[in-house]
Amino acid sequence: MTLSLLERDARAIAGAEKLRFFPLEVLEGRGAILVDPAGRELIDLSATWTATGLGHGHPAVVEAVSRAVRTAPGAGGLSAIHPDSVGLAEDLLALVPSAEGGGERRVYLGHAGSDANDVVLRSCRHASGRRTVIAFERGYHGGLGLAMGVSGQQIEAGHSGDPDLVLVPYPNPFRPGPDGIEADVAASLAAIRRALTTHRAACLIIEPILSDGGLVVPPDGFLRAVHEACRAAGVPLVCDEVKVGLARTGLLHAFQHDGVVPEVVTFGKALGGGLPLSAAVGPAAILDHPAGSALLTTAGNPVCTAAGRAVLRTIVQDGLADRADRAGARLRAGLLRLAAGDGVDDGRSAERIGDVRGRGLTIGVELVRDRVRREPDGELARRVVYRAWQLGAVVFHVGGNVLEITPPLIITDDEIDRAVDILDRAISDAIAGRVSDEEVQAYAGW
């Protein structure tokens, strides 16, 4: 008996690393298109959670990796120096602005955003001699170590938090408290200042957009105010750009939307062009010590760093930040038309689209039970992403009820327009009951 790919997966791959929303099988990818075993093409609206930001099979990455594989001088940068590891670090130092009074900077190279954040947090503790990490409710910084221990999203899901963690609220303009969003911002900043004053804080870590917690875009000026509070207390701000950095929000760095230059910035996902690669850029006083405390044998390896250099070069030379800004505007405009009732089935989708928000090609569509009470509808979100897969698009949900739309930066206008049509039909079909409980019950998602 020949087993299907899904059956083989169920028998062989550990459940601890599975986050499934529908039975997605893929054999190849081209640009913003994925192809399944039957030859069916799907528009990729996730870019593997932004990791394939340049799309699938980008020529620059293919060429760089092919060259590196043929001539790779070893398999890592742990105990040897090679041109692409040093070159990637130099590229990042040139592209990431230096915080005021920051002094010499260094670059950590790793495999994933999780280890980059973990190393930075541990290094901040060592450099300062202080233990407290200030982070945000429903934030996500990684799936292992201290990075996992300070992730509010992981803690909410039942994982143990770090004993020296202080969580503060992240203001959500779509779901303000009874006194309004300005009061929420003030309350969050008050909690931050209180934590900075009453705890021995090693650092504060923040996502410029709260991604997995529901793709929440904070009010303008919030990140700047957080940074000012940190600087007043002499505590470094760690900006986690793993998911939304490197041109995705319409600027090279997401923190630039608020005119901020953090002390430490972490990268991952898109940096590797689909290969495992992460980085942190920050003060030498933090990242240089303790020596040998982040020993990953294949970190900084010639293949992944060659890919990273090709990614950065392509983003800059091809103007992908501007492209993301324009493509994102087109995509948001299409989704806002659906929210206004200009869709299939007499605008049925509009009844359940509570909000369309985002920057560049980081877009969230919040689904609700009704637009007056704004009650989150996680069940609808599960059905919508399943139906979208059936109709030919890959999109996932975050925060329980928010469609996270983060396609490759090279997505075409035609693909954007087709994607909007598919999402319109998927929402309408899910509302109409064309997706059954039996179909989605095995796919809990995030």
C-alpha cells in the first residue's frame, strides 16, 4: 500500500513542530505561487510566515546558495572566519542605523529569530547584571529558551514564563478600553515606567507590530514613547524585527515608522531567503560577552550567510521597501472594498470584517461576529483560511480571529487582485456554511 504524503507526515514528523491550518502539501514554489502534488497553483499570502520574503526560488538566492554550496569553506563560523559571515555582518552594520551614543557595534549570527532573541536577552542580563525583562502581553519572540519565556503569546497558551518577566499591555486601536485608545497608551506607558523604576530591568523587548498576537498596529508615536522611557531609565530597547522587518512594512526597518533607532535590533525569517538565518545588531558592550556563550556549530555558515547577503542586496537594489508600500496599498484597498460591501453575494463578507489594518505587506483582517459589538470570531477565521486553501490561496490566522496577510514582497498586481477575490469568496462561503466542522476540526491553527 502506498501512503499519501499526509499519512507519511502523520507517521514521521513530530507533533511538537506542527502548526497546521489545513492539509497543505507543496512540491514546489515560484515567486508568490506554491504548487501542490496535483499541480494546483496557490497564491502564497503567508510567505511561510514572512520567511520567503523574496518569494520562492528567487534567482539571486539560488545563485548565491549554489555558489556557496560548491565552494563552502566548512559549515559554520564558530571557530573559523569566512568572507560571507564577515560580509553579512558588515552589510547589516551598514543598513541598521546606530543608536545615539551607542559606540561600537557587533552582529550576532544565528539560525532563527528564536535564538537571536534568546542570545540578546541573555547578553543584556549579563552586561547589566540585572534580571528583569520587560515585554508585552500577547507578544511572541521565539519558541525556545528565554525568548520563549518572555513571549506573552506562549504564556497565554500554557507555557511557563520566565520568573523575572514583567508583562505590560500593548495598546490595540481596534479594541480600546472604556476610556479610549489614548488612555490605553497612557496606561501602557505608565506600566512600563513603573517596571523600569521598581525592577532591575536588563532590557525591554518589543515588536513594532504585534504579529502573532493579532497583527496589532500600535498608535503612531507609541514606539517612540517607549524608547524615550527606556532611554530615561538607561535600559536598552530591543526591537524584534524578525517577522516584520527588511522592507515588509514599506520601509527598510519597521521601527523607522516612528522615527526610532533602538539599541538592539533582531532579524530572522526573510533574512535567509527561506534558509535558516538570523541576526542581532547591537552594542559591542552587550553582544561581545560572555565569550563563547552562544555556541551553535553551524551558525554563520557559508551557505546561509551567502543567501542573507543576496537577500539584503536584492531588497536595496530592487527597491523592495517601496514596492511593498505600493503593493500593500493596493491589497488594503481591495480588502477595504470588501469591508465596505463591494464583494460577492451582495457584500456578505462586509458583515464580518471588523477591521483591515497594517503597513506595507503586513496586513491583518479581523473577523468578528458582528461589526457593532466586535466580538472576535475565531471559528469563522478557521473556516475562512480552510476555504481559502480550497479556492487557491494560502493564508493563516493569528490572535485567534485575524487573517494575517504577508505575501512575498514580489507579489504581482494580478496576484493581489486574484487574492482579494479568493478571500472575498472564502469569507462568504464560510459564512454560508460551505466549510464543515468535520473538515476543520483536525486543524487547530495558532
